[in-house]
Amino acid sequence: MRWLPLLAVLASLALTGCATTRPATYPVETKGPYQLDTGDVLRVTVYGDAELSKTYKVDDNGAVSFPLVGSVPVRGVTTADAAHRLAAALANGYMRNPDVAVEIDQYRPFYIQGEIKTAGQFPYVYGMTVRAAISTAGGYSETADRGRAIVYRRHGNEMVKGAVDLDFPIAPGDTIVVQERWL
């Protein structure tokens, strides 16, 4: 009888290891500065030249077709780096000391498929989560797994996937798959 309380304490200690909460970790990276890619629309301002200050779309090759200088590669760089590249191209025989600013006018879209009401391509809004993306797509279907989703994200030449919860931040170009629940 006197072993019973000791057994109860040992059993509860063993079970507490199962109940630990860990911060969520995802194989899909969520940090780092935003990198430009195909489909982004940039607002370029060249101070002192209203003719060049317009919006430009990043093409399939990851470049911006800019007047006077032609194609300027911007895939994988930040808006600040893109501004430096455009200024350097303009300084190469077209303008003296060009002052260029680049902002994102429209992010590339995200994609959602699976057990939702309307699958497809949707415009990204800064700060979106999986939950907001599902809401944008019309909500869940009757058979959806409502607790998590799969996110596919490109890292360099690789596509990385991870099972994530609904508050996971998505990025432009992500593909979200809502799976069917299994009873």
C-alpha cells in the first residue's frame, strides 16, 4: 500500500514529459526580408524624371524592363537592392547621380487548393495567415481538416513543404493545400 503513492507520482512525472508544449517549428522559413520574384508589380520613382516614374511588372525571367536601360534583373533581391540596380543602370551613360526608389505596388498572388470552396489564385495582402487565405477562398468545404494545412514555398531552386497551423504567416507565391479530414 505504501508503494501506491510513489507509483502515482512516478506515473505523473512520466506523463508530464508527453504534455510539454514546444514552440511551433516549420520547415518553411518565415523570416527574412521580402525578395522580389515573377509577378510582383513595382512602383519605381526616379526623382526628377516623371517619365520614368511608373509601375513595372517583374517578368518571367525575374527582370524589370526599364526604359533607356532595358532589362534589369531583380529576382531574389530586396526593393532596396532593386533601386540600387536601376540607379546603377541609369548612371551608366543616361543620368548623372540618379535617385531611384522602389516600392511594391502589388505582391505576386498566392494559390490555394484542396478542401475549400473556391480553389485558385488570389491577391496577397501583407501579413496574411493561412486562416485569412482560407477565408479569402470562401472558407472550408464540408470535409476539410480545419486544424492545419500544408504550405509549399520556393527556396532558391527547391520547393519546401510543411504542415502548419492556421496562424502561420504566408508569403506571396505560396501554395496552400487544405487536406480532407479523416474520421
